[in-house]
Amino acid sequence: MASTTNSKRAKFQPVRDSYLVFGAPLIGEEEIAEVVDTLRSGWLGTGPRVARFQRDFEAYNGAPHAVAVSSATAGLHLSLIAAGVEPGDEVITTPMTFCASVNAIIHAGATPVLADCDPVTLNIDPDQVERRITSRTRAILPVHFAGRPCDMDRLMALARKHNLKVIEDCAHAIETEYHGKKAGTFGDFGCFSFYVTKNVTTAEGGMITALTDADAARLRILALHGMSKDAWKRFSDSGYKHYEVVECGFKYNMTDIQAALGIHQLRRVEECWQRRLAIWDAYNEAFRDLPLGLPAATEPATRHGLHLYTVLVDEQKTGVGRDQVISDLHDSNIGVGVHYRAIPEHPYYQDKFGWKPEDYPNAMAVGRQTVSLPLSAKMTDGDVRDVVGAVRAVLAC
Ligand SMILES: *Cc1c(COP(=O)(O)O)cnc(C)c1O
């Protein structure tokens, strides 16, 4: 294998014939059959399967209401609007997240404010949040990073004290629990993603959980052009019904084809979590002696959603930089991800808000060292061995 002493490393040889795709979904025959049935049924748009997926999700999550949408990004946008967030308002979120969390705040017309993450949990630090609350703060948007629950006791206490709305970004956190309750049941809203790489997938899709009847009703209207309730039934066999547009909404509804996937994905969610737990434990064991930063232990009375297995590559300790590790793993036929370069690293936010990476030192440091290894329930034991072997070879350990 390549020598680490040369300034230009030789190209790594593949550890396997086929490329191990990062975040490959596990699609079963049930999903395929349900999609085919949906296509044959003639009802492809928002209909009975979406209604069933929403009920199933409520049963799994425990929130009183689940509203299916076209993506988590759409869900965040609608939740912010339903939370009453308006231009001039500030919404506090984390720099250690996907850009969608921040973009949704901007699309709602508000100003995003970043509170740095904790260097160990990688979740938003409640002390940093508290420091950034002003008279204009309207909401907090915490992200349960990698599936690890945020400190919801402290965040909800801050929200109550300052009369703030809370929108949980649960894109990584379907299985996540905190003190006996699922993520998405603490804040006013929880937004889940069913993007291909997420723990449950509908190819593209999302779900919003809401605590009150009024919020759920508003979300359903906002997600479909602002049309009055049950507009999706207007072409059904119960007879044509006029709809009324009651506000200027969006086209953010989920289709029955997506829900057909989601219904069966959700049925295997625990089985897939168990499989990822086995992979997680195997990585922890295999990398114990390596000079890598491994995920922190799960906090007591919580359940980690195990969405991302992120390791930190500190070039001082490994002799190899993060980007070199990524490219060597790629050459080895192992697909990896970066979750995430900190939000202030991106030129748009630097130009628009004057954010600098150094102002968020924890997110900056993590974002420059982090690599996500494959953690899909589809992986075989052989795949896991390939990842372990490739990581050891790249680090020459
Ligand atoms: C994937 C993701 C989103 C966006 O989800 P989509 O369904 O693709 O819109 C938002 N936030 C986080 C943290 C994510 O990982």
C-alpha cells in the first residue's frame, strides 16, 4: 500500500471490486410491491397511502400529529411560518448542520443566528444559545446531530423562559429518544427527512410532527397551495368538492408513490437500527487503538438514532489530513461523507451575514476534521470488514 512518507501519496488500491456507496438505502420486496400497487391503483398523488403513512408515523413517534411533505427542507420552511416567524425575527441554530436548516430560516424571511456546537456531542450548546437570545429572537432550531439528541431539558427551559418557539431538525433522528420520549415531540414542531441516505427513505420526502391541532391544520393547508382542508379528496369518489384558497401556500405535498415506500421503510425501522448498532459497535471495537476521534458515548437516558458514524482526523496525530483520508478511501472503493463543513465556511453566508469560521471554533474544528464512514443497514459483515481494512491501511495502522 501507499507510503505516508512521500509528499505525493501513491494511489490506493481498491480493497474490493465494487464501490461501497455511502448511505445506500435498503429497499425490500414489500416496498417494491407497494409502489407497483400504487401505480396500478391509478392514484399517484397525495391520497390514501399518505394518510396511512402519517398515521403510522404518529404511532411510531408518539406526536399527536404528523404531516407528510416533499422534504425536510419544506417541513422546516412550513414549520417556521406556522411558528409565526416573520421578517425581522431571529432564529437560533447550529453551525454544525446541513445548509437546509439555515436556508429554511432565510426563506421564512428571518435572520439566522448561529450558536456554536459542543465539541463532544456536536450538538448545539445551550450556553451559546442563551448568549445569543435578543429581543428579536423568535425561535430555536436545534439539530439532533447524527441522531444524538440535543439537551432538550435545557433548550426547552430557555424557550419557556424567553417565550420562544422550538423547531427540532430531526433529519437524522427518527429513532432518537431523550428521557423516554422520541425526538420531534419536545418542540412545537419536528422535521424528519426521508432523503435517500436517511434512516427511512421515500427517495425524497419529509414529515412534520406538531403538538397542536391548530398547527397541524395550518401545516396541511400551507403544504398544498393554501387550499382549504382535504382538498386532495376533491377528485375522489365521494364527489367533486370546491376548495377555497385561504392563504398563499406552497406545493410541498408528498405523493402516494413516496408514501408506498415510507410505509414499509417505517415497518423495518427498528430492524435497521439494530443492524446499524451492530456496525457501530464493530467500528468502535475495530478503531479503538487508532489515533482517530471516535463518536462520544451515548448520554444516559437517551437513545442515539445512529444515523452517522463520524470520526475526526487530526493530522497532528494521524500524519494524514482529512481530505487525503477521503480521497484514499475513495480510491479504496469506499464511499464516505462529510457532515459537515461548518456553515460559516460557505461563501454565501460569509457575504450575506459576515460570518467567519473562527467565530464558531468548535464547529470549525470539527468541520475540518470530520469524515462519515458508511453506516447503512444494507451493509454486509464483509462490507464492514472492507471499511475497517481500508481505514487501517489509509492510516497505515
Ligand atoms: C438531510 C437534512 C435536511 C434536509 O432534508 P431533505 O429531506 O433533503 O430536505 C435538513 N437538515 C439536516 C440536518 C439534514 O441532514
